[in-house]
Amino acid sequence: MRYISCAFIAIAVFFAPHTGFSQAKTTIAVLNFEAKNVGQETADAVADILSTELFNTNRFRVIERTAIAQLLQEHQLQMTGVTDMSQAAELGKVLNAEKIMIGSVSRLGQTYIINTRLVDVQTGALELAQNTKSENGEEGLPAAIGELARVISQKIVVEGAIIKITTTTILVDLGKAHGVKVGQNLEVIRVGEVVTDLNGAVIGKTEDKVGVLKVKTVRDEFCETEIVESKLSFQLGDKVRITTTAVETKPQVIQQDNSQKYKYKKIPDEDEPVEPPPVF
């Protein structure tokens, strides 16, 4: 029996059928938040609502509670909470999640403050820290959590991969379902070695920029692209990230004829007859 020692944990998750997801959707698990000067039931409710709101952004695949319980049983894991990012990453690997969210709910007077931290399971590094607050007590929490989910979904990079390479096009598993539009630029990167601090803790991985692709056509779950910039040869499995909005065609600027804005004094040619000046 292995243990991950910590306090206040449960998995607050929702589930949707597999057929509605692409590999590019980020799989996330939201753990129950630590309660500070609030009841644990309130903190658990915040995690539940946040899970729902993250799911409703259509950006994430949120793991089901029963699936988590089954996986924990299979791996003989007993948990009472998560205290640091390395433990969150270990849990994420067991759950086959890409991101683990931990956090806390605290109260100062009538103000409720929600602090969240998003941990990348692959590297064990902190990817995002975001907070929000409700100054209307518990009644204002649902609106604050909805705004928090919206901000988090915007800050997390939409990431896919190269799935096919031909002589004319490169196919990427990002499509309309992920907000991809014709004319967008996609950055292609290749993940390298693990980076650790002086104590040996994993803090990230190196990344090499392979190049830039431009979207030509978009389907629901993938898109066809063309090469805009190439620093390395593109390979199957290279990570692809959305970096820009759709490129809009600028209206053509019509230059005005400014010749009529100025008056010019005509200088006669030598062969051209000159009228004599009037006689007074």
C-alpha cells in the first residue's frame, strides 16, 4: 500500500462521452480545495462548481469521479489530500490527467477568495496561478467561479500535434472544435530534456521551435496547414500551439490624386508663341 499524505482531498469531476473529444483537449482533474476560515463543505462546493464551469468552456476533458475511484483502487492508493506540486503530479499520472488543479478557499469578512494552482503532470511544474474573489459572500461565489473558469481557459495554451505530413500540406489535430480558423498561425515546438533546479526538482522541459504553420482549411477535429517558417524539419508528433487569431485581409488603400491640390504656373516652351501683355 502506498500513501500520499495530505489533507482535505476529493476529486471533483465531470465526464462527457469519449466521442466528443479530440486528443487536443486538455484532460484535467480538480481536487477539493483547502478550507481557510470557511467550512470544508463550502470549499468542496467551490471545486465542484469550478469543475463544471471548466467543462462548460469546451476546452477541457474532466475526469469522472467513479473512474478516479476505480483507478485508485487498481493502484492501491490511499489519499487524504495534496500538499505540494510533486504529489499533485504523481496523482495526475495515476489518473492519466495532463493537468491537476489544487487550491484554497478563504474568507475575510464577507469577502471570499479562491486561489488556484494548475500543475503540469508531465513536468511537475506550476503552469498557472489564478485567483478570484466574491465580495457578496457565498451568494457571489457562482459568478466569481464562472469568471475564474473563463480566465483559466483563456490562459491555458491550446495544444495539438502534427498527425500527417505530405509534400504540400501538414495536418494538425486542431480544428473548429478548438477554435481554429482559416488564416491562423500555429507555432510548432519540440519538447526536449527535463530541466531541474539545484535540488533536483523538475521545473520544466526545454523546447525547440521547429517553425510556424498557417491554417488553410479547417474541419471539426483537424486542419490542413502550409509552412510559413521552418527552422527544423517537421516531424510527426511535434507539438502545435495556437499563437494568433485569424489573419484578416486589410482593405486596399486607394491613393488619391493630389495633383489638383496645388496650382502650378506654367512655363512656356521657347517655340510656343507668347501672347503680348495687355496695353493700358
